[in-house]
Amino acid sequence: MGRKWSKKSEGAADGAVGRPGTLVALALAAGLVGLTSLTGCSGNGDGDGGGEAPSASASHRDRGSQQPPKGADRLGPAPSAVPSVREWKAVRGPGWQRTQHTRVVTGADSLRDEAELLAGELQVDVAKGPAHTGDIELRREKSGKGDGKGGTSGKDGKGGKDGKDGKGGGKGEPGHGPESYRLVSRAGKVTITGNDDAGVFYGTRTLLQTHRAQGRFAEGTVLDAPDRTQRGFSLDIARKHFSADWIKARIREMGNLKLNQLQLHLSDDQAFRIESDTHPEIVSDPHLTKAEVRDIVRLAASRHITVIPEIDSPGHLGAVIKAHPDLQLRSATGRTPRGAVDIGNPAAAKLVDDLLAEFADLFPGQYAHAGGDEYQALMAENPEQTYPGLAAKAREKFGKKAKVQDLATDWLNDRAATLREHGKTPQVWNDGMHRGGVVKPDKPRQVAYWTGREPGERQPVEYLKEGWKVVNLNDKYLYYVLGQPNKFTYPTGRLIYEDWTPAVVRGTKPVPGKWAGRDRIVGGRFAVWGDLANAQTTEQVARGIRLPLAATAQKLWDPGRPERSWSDFVKLVDKVG
């Protein structure tokens, strides 16, 4: 997670099947011509508005204002969506267009929220059915495949569980597993069927984006599903304050990109940015109130996004130490390393556990992040000599061979246990997971891999061989560090789009294929860190991450080499956003 490193330191007869680029080529060969101006409805995506006017400068791949095909010998264009759909079969026919009679129809109570959201965006009515020509029908799969085990977020904000087989509960293939959906456009009607509510929601995003870009949806069938179960955005709200409204705007953006996790880094050396009842003395201003957090969690759940809180320890606790100086770690010479608490002091553990327990219900999702990175005691050349008090405590507790790293591992084990007591699956930074030692990291937990620059650095394959599930936050590609300190540079969407995949966990080279599967590298997150908080305004941050976030969403949904060029992808993002 950390960013310091100042001392130590990216044609067919009846139809055509294939990826969108192939279908568009067939559609053009079939003679799709003509350009008109089809205007959608404006709105913010919360039921008070909808589709936007398509771009007049549409590329041939996603020409947004083509005339609907006429006659039985025409194939329509592939859907325009970010991320791109993974399988599209076009058939001959006029396709679907919104009319004054269009309704969003569903008989499933669990899909009422999805129906109302889409209806608001398209400015049409919601009905229970039956569906008629011009309507959009939302359905749940009747086979019972939607068991909610795909790591998705339920509407209660709790999220689903990863599948018991370790594969996220789904095959990551079009039309299979949780979060998958089938969209059928036929005879002037669209039917979206999902294996769970999240899958149906994602189908509505594909329909909405295509409507915005093309003004219609061609005749055919989409089969779609994400490759990785964890697809997210991580935001440091401790070093830099981001308002609740700013965060909610990103949640709407994330929902349209089919991202499903928002990690909030709540505390650091500079500030503690969330209201606390157990320890109000540590809270900084400005901060998020609990009412604001509940509103954020509710909005995220409506987009099938789980909010993951991070209370980082035993480092990055400067704001806590400011209110509790007695918890400060001290070296043999009296030096006080910034943000590091004394892990031999039981009072430090109690305070952090108080916070983890307090926020467990406020953030009802499956995951919580316990941090563990950049503990300054372990960054010393000789931790045992520099911090003899910690070394003595380690030997007292774990035997004469124990070292400071064993005490740190035990600290993180205890914090992870606290989270599990509250029903959470802990996640920790990779540099909180040490090689060797007397004390071993306990399970279950997941490893968020961000760096290979820490003392005692470990390659991603080490964690994978040990059986840990890894979340990819490769700091070369996925770290947007304000002010670009310590040799960081702002990542570009193009670099992510063209060079990164979930298998590229560290540096620029992927891990070997046997370790790169979705059952091992379960997903990734694009991260914003506020190291030099005033380097950009929040508006500049929003603009700066727009394309990198879209590119990250594309590669987590489908890690394959994209068929669109980068310039075409940018045009598509502009049209469907």
C-alpha cells in the first residue's frame, strides 16, 4: 500500500458468432450505411435521467448513429459497452429502440431496484408485465445457478462469497457463473437474464451504454461474464479528503464500468477521516460522518459494489498516535518512527481492535482490509538491534529464535482474527506477509500485492505457491500517487489497456501461466493515494483517473488483448459515459 521509499526507493448465413470487432466487420460487409442524429436523454444515472446524445464522430467499429437495418438481409452492429461484451451473436432483424411505449418489465421483486434505475435512466415506466414489443424485460435464471458465491455485492451491501472451489463461484466464461448474464434482442424486445441480480444489473449497463452510443440495440444475443471476481477502485481518503458527493459520483461511474469493489483507506499519519464513537479523540476534520458512510454504502449496494474499509496497522497510525502518544514506538536511541505503534503494548492492539469492531457493521461487506504494510521497525537495517524492546518481547512470547518480524506477524494475525470474529475475510498488504519466521500468517486471508520494493521483498509467485489468493494492485500500472513522489508517475489508461493484465502483478512481466488463473489471482484494483494532497484538486483527480479506471475495468472483465485500438477505446468511453 505504502508509497514512502524515500530511502529504499508500473459472414454467416443466419448470424455470426464472435468478438465484437468481428461482428462489426460482418455488419459493415452487409452494407450498414447512413448516419443520422439519434438523441438520448440526459441524467445522472440515479433514476432522474438517462441516455446521452451519441457522438457524431463515432468510429466505424461502434458507429453510434447508423440507420436501423432494413429488410431480412441485414445484421446490426455489435454492442457498444465498456467493458466490451465477451460474446455476441448477431441475427438479421431491425433490433430494439426506445419508443414512447417502452417499459422496463420485471416480475421479480429482487430486480425492482434494477428496473427502476434503468427506467429512470431511459425515462420510461416500470411494469410487472407481460412484456410487449418495445419493452425491456429483466429476469433471474430459473436454474438456480445464481447462488451468490461469485464475490459480488448483494443489495444489503454484504457481497457474495467466493466459490467453495476457489474459483470465485463461476467459470469466468460468457454466460456462466455469478455475475453472468444473457441479453437477447429479438423482435423489437430486449430480455436480460442473469444468474444473479448483479448479472442482470450488468446487462442493463450494456443496454444503456449501447443505447447512448447507437440509439438502439441490434438484433442478436450477448453472453457475458467477468473473468475476475474482484474488480475495484481503492481511494485514500486519509491523506486527502474526498467529499461524500465525490465518492458517490465515482460509485456511479464504477457501476457503469461493472466494477464491484470500493476500498476506502480511512486512516493514516496525516488524518483519521471517519466518525468514531469508540475513539472520537482520533478523528480529524474534515471527515465522513457515519450517516454519510451509510449513504455511500447504500448507493454502492444498488450498483452491486461492496465497500471495503481499511484501518491500516501497525504502521500508518500517525493520526492515532497524535491523540495517544503513549502508543508511539521508540528505538534504542529514542527515535520515534512516524506512524508506527509499539506492537508490544497491549493498549495499541486494543485501540485498533475497538475500531475494527466498531466499523464492522457500518461496512457490511465480506471483506475488510487490515493493512500491515511499511511497519518502520521492519525497515531498519537490523530491527532487533534498533528496537531491542520489540526483540525481547518476541523472544519472550515465541522463543529464543523469534525476531521482530514474528511479533509483527502475530500482530497482524490478531487483527485478522478480530475481523473474522465479525464475519469478515481479511485482506492485507503483501509486505505484511514475511518470508520464514517462527510465527506464520494465519488463514483465511487474501494478499493485496502492491510492491516489490520493500525490505525482504518477495516475488508474487512466492505467495501464490503458498496458496494465498492474490488481489493485484501493481504499483507500476495501478497506482495514481498525487504529486508523483518517490519515482511514481501518473499511470495512463493506454499503458493499462495495452500492457497490463491481472497476471502482471509486479513490474511488467506476468507470472507463469500455472499461477495466473482466476482461482489464484482473484482480481485487482486501481488505486489513488494522496501523498502530496494538494498536488491535484479532487476535480483533477476525477479527470485524471477516468480513462485508467475504464481500462482497468476492461482488463479485469476480459484480460485478453483488446480488439479495439486505444484511440477507438477512448472514443467509446466518451460515447457511453
